[in-house]
Amino acid sequence: MDVMYFAWVRERIGLPRERIDTQAATVMDLVTELRAREERYAVAFEDISALRVALDQELSEFDAPLAGVREVAFFPPMTGG
Amino acid sequence: MDIRVQEAAFDAGAELNAFSTGHDAAGAIVSFSGIVRDREGGLSHMEIEHYPGMTEKALTAIAAEASARWSLADVLVIHRHGSLRVGDQIMMVATAARHRGDAFAAAEYLMDYLKSRAPFWKKEVTADGAEWVAQRDEDEAALGKW
């Protein structure tokens, strides 16, 4: 699936998007996988209460299942307006 | 409904006039403009990042929800991204309705949701460096009133 990062999440990880092959069942499982990869991921995902997640461009939750999802995005709380 | 996400500057006055002209029967037009401000002094510019695709979907869903809650003739949302300077227009919303109560309430609802539920992120750049703007508790709390 495509995993996208925005704002300071993108800056900490160092790239805007990447393709990830994963068997993760939920968003939280994916986060656990990413954290184990490298320090920069561990730092970005240290406190998920500071993060939001969107699945296929709809806001979602960290306990949501990933079955059928093509695009996951992680970002900080939004500051539009 | 007219939803625009763009990097280019826009003329809020001209947009409001064009929006008003199309709605002779509406009777009430409310608009809000958001301007880049220098909160603590020394702001060089502001960078606004967004999530292409999701941004348009989120704004359309917010405008559709406003149209379902209030009796509106039309809704306009324009939001910029990219590099903006102090005093630049960031965004505007306008609502047209038969009665002002609907137009005011819908405009406020659009603004409240747009601040915390549309995927934009602001970064302030000063001579000392750059800092992402944190979401304010009041902005999240504002959604509770709806």
C-alpha cells in the first residue's frame, strides 16, 4: 500500500510517501512495524496521540482495520483556515 | 457549491461580488476571509502544506454537511497552499441564504470544520527558523458546539 506522511511527520521520516508491503491487520500494527524499522520512524511515531491517520483519504482511527485499504496517511492535527 | 484549492492568490472582493451577483433571490450573503498574520513578530512567510485529493474531498464533505444543516442557496470555499506572506489572503468562505441566520451559522460551521478537519498544515518561517503551527485546543473544542 502507499503510505504518506505530511508536515512534521514527513520531515522526521524524511520522505513524503513510500510503498510498503505489509501484512498489518490494523493501523496500529502498521505503526508498530514502522517504529521497528529505523530510529527516524520510532521518533515520528513515538506519541500517536499527537498524530492523525487517514485511510483512502478519509479520517480514521488507529484501531481501524487495513483490509482493502490502498492509501494510508499519517499527519499531525490539521491547522487550516 | 464552489470549492477551490489553489496556490495562486485571489481577489476576495471580486470573488464576493461574483458570488453575490449569482444569487439575487438569496437575500443574505455572509463571507469570511482569513489573512496571514504575524503572531509574534518577525514572520518571514508562512508555508501551507496540504494533502491533494483528500483536501478537496474533505472541503466538499464539510460544505455538503453545511448545506444539509441549513437552508443555503450556495457555498464558496477558496483555500490557498504554498508560500504566503503577512497580509496575504489564505482563504475565504461565503454562504448565500434566504435568511441571515442560516448564512451566518453555516459560515461559522464551515470555518470551525475547515480549521480542524481539512488536511492543511501551517508552518511559520522566521529569521530564527521554521515551526509548525500547533492545533489550538479552542479549535478542536469549537467543533463540540455543532
